[in-house]
Amino acid sequence: VVTPQGRNQPMNDKSFGGQFYKLVAKNHDILLELRKSIGTDFVIYGELCGEKIQPNVACSKLQSHHFFVFAIKLIDSIDSNNSQWIYEPNEITMLLKDLLLVESQIRVLPWETNSSGEVIKVTLSSTDNSQLSIINELTDLADAVDPYIKRVFDIVGAGEGYVWYSDDIMFKSKGETHSNIKTNKP
């Protein structure tokens, strides 16, 4: 079964104007073939962007809706605690290659790089937040101008934020422009 799902519930043809539902439905057969080739159930994690979705950020100015993939979870059907997370963009691209060949509206987000082209890395864990200032600085910069959307689509505007991974935690950092919960600060 192929199920388009939002953060907390399945989506239908009316959710977000039906754009994500339509994108998934259009690629239903390829997604089923991917399931066969991968050999297990999986979840593709990403961000839907386009017109009328977070209208104050750069990716809402895209000419068509896009789904930007940042992780895949391979489901262990016997013990879900043993499910495997894949964050490496090259690995995600290899797993989804058949889908990416036919669907230009689905893209795998690369690691963010610095001005020298080196992947930006921070060390963090649930017990060590010593590099929180770096995360906040990068998030603030992305809140001003989304580096990926500017680089790939030449659109300038606020960014969606970043998804961060380590061995024991995973979270998304967002600036004020993209906040969706009421907090004193982003």
C-alpha cells in the first residue's frame, strides 16, 4: 500500500490542495516497484514546498510543487526498533534512483556546505549542546536566504530551516519566518 501522509495523519486529495496526494498517486506504481526492489516497507521523509504552502518562504515561489527528501526509514517488520534510518543523500539517491529518473518534482536534499564546498558538520548529542550556537547561526542565515533554493532555483527568500542528525537525536531547526509553534524564540 502506498499512503501519502502528513506529519500526523494520512493525506487525501484535499490536503494542501491535494498537491502531495497527486504527486504520490502519479508515482504509485514506481513506489510499489521500489518497495519490491528495496525488499522492505519504507517511509520517505521530506518537505512539500510550493504555492500556498508556507507562503512566506522561498520555496513557496517555485513554479510547481516539489517534495524535498531528507531521510528514508527502512521498516523492520519484526521489530520496529531495529528499523534503519538513512540520511546520507547519496544513499537516498541510490535507493530512489528509479523514482528520481521520472519525477522532477522529487529531489533529494544534499548536505549543506560552507563557502569552500565542505560539508558543514557539528557534533551534538542529547547531553552535549556546546555547538548550539553554530546551529542557531546557520538557522538564522537560512531564515534570511534559503541557500539550497537560491543555488538550485535562483529564488531568494527565507529558508525552511535544517534537519539535524546524530546517533541519538534528530530534530529540525527553524527561524522565526518558518516557525509553526508559539515559542518565545525560534
